[in-house]
Amino acid sequence: MQRWVKVTAFALCLLPFAWIAYAAVYDQLGPDPAEALMVSTGEWALRLLALCLLVSPLRAWTGWATVMRLRRMLGLFAFFYACVHFVAFLQFYTGWDAAALGEELAERPYITLGFAAWVLLLPLAVTSTRRMQRRLRGNWLRLHRLIYPAALLACLHLLWQARSDLGEALFYLAVFALLLGWRLQRYRIRSRSGAAAHS
């Protein structure tokens, strides 16, 4: 049963990319394909990042242990879509020119925020294996807490570039605020329980 859950989750995570690739090949991305590609991959990176952070609350609420096995996959797919988003930016907006990239980072704060989010996610993807988890031990958990500032930066990246329609960016901010708030509350409860046990 667990294997089928993982296979189904993998297929569902890959489906948006398959649709985007199909639309690109058959010229169905609209009048501005580059912009459509950037927006769609960025949105899916945020969605999968939110789902990754939803795993622990879902486990606590439902008691469904199998869902924990999906967390690494969801995180890696979030990074995958973030990479496609970044590659599309390099291809269509900088032409793979390092100087042009430097100018964009210096002159457009929302690009700086997005790039910073990608940089924070990079070591998480690199150290996502069980082997790295064993090697880093306690440092692995501390390192993977970078997902929280990465999520915040990604939301600010979206919010900063939004013009008149802020609804989507504010929605993602609210979702991540709730997920992070749940973790903070859970941490406080554990801290109080630990303090009571030692009193």
C-alpha cells in the first residue's frame, strides 16, 4: 500500500511539469510563453513547498504515518520546480550572462529574494538522502530548518512582484503563516511539557 501511495504521489507531482512541457511544445502557453512558464513553475514550487510543510501537521491530525514518507519527495519536487523556474529566468531574461544576472539581482529586489530562496533550498536537496542524514546527525535537522526562511522569501518574492492583484501572494503568505504557526505552537507545548517534567 505504501508503495502505491508513493508512486501515485510521484505521478501527481510530475503531472504539472508534463502539462507545461506539452503546452510549450504545442505552443499553448499563451501570448507570452516565457512569462507563462515562469509563473506556472514558480507557483508549483510554492504549492509543493506548502504540501511538504503540511506533512507533519497532517500526520499529527490523522495519525497516518505513511504520509511522512512523502515529505522528502514533495520537498525535492518543490526544488525541481524552483530549478525549472530559475533556469527559465536565466534562459529568457539573462541569456545565461553572468553580468546580466548580477545586474538583475542588484536592481530588482524581488529577484534577489527569489534567488535567496533557491540558494537556501539547494543544500536541503543535496542533503536529502538517508546517508547524508546519518552523516550530519543532529546538524541535519538544524540545516533543514532553512525551509522556513526559504518559504518566507519565496512568498515575499511573489508579493514584491505583484502589482494590483495581491490576492494570490497574500494567500500563500497566510498558508505558510498557519503552517509555521502550528509548528511554533507545538514547540511551545513541548517546551512547557519538558519544563514541567523537570520541575
